[in-house]
Amino acid sequence: MLILATFQMNVYADVPNILSITRRTDGGNTIIDVKIRHSDPTTNHYISQINLDLDGTIKSFTDLTKA
């Protein structure tokens, strides 16, 4: 005997969105401000790394503020 059961489950994901990227200089240093919206971060669901392509060189940043 073979019994098949199906059910529907709604799945939602809070995918972060980039709101803005701006570049400025301060005392000869170039500062890149990245604003990201992530409405429901938790201890195990947050933005842990940002990769930026700076003139063909990929820079990874992991020391991010968890606000």
C-alpha cells in the first residue's frame, strides 16, 4: 500500500537590502558608508560579512556592528 500526503507551507525570508553606499574622505582616508536594512537579525541570523569590489580588488569586512 502506498499513501502519499501533500501539504502546503508558507516560507518567508528576511533578506537584507542595501539602502545606500556613499564614499567620503576624512583626513586623507577614504570612508565607505554602507547602509543595510535587515529588520529581524538574531544571534544566528545577521550580516556577518560585507565584500566590496574596490577597483577590481575584493575587500572583505567582518568586524561589523550588530545594531
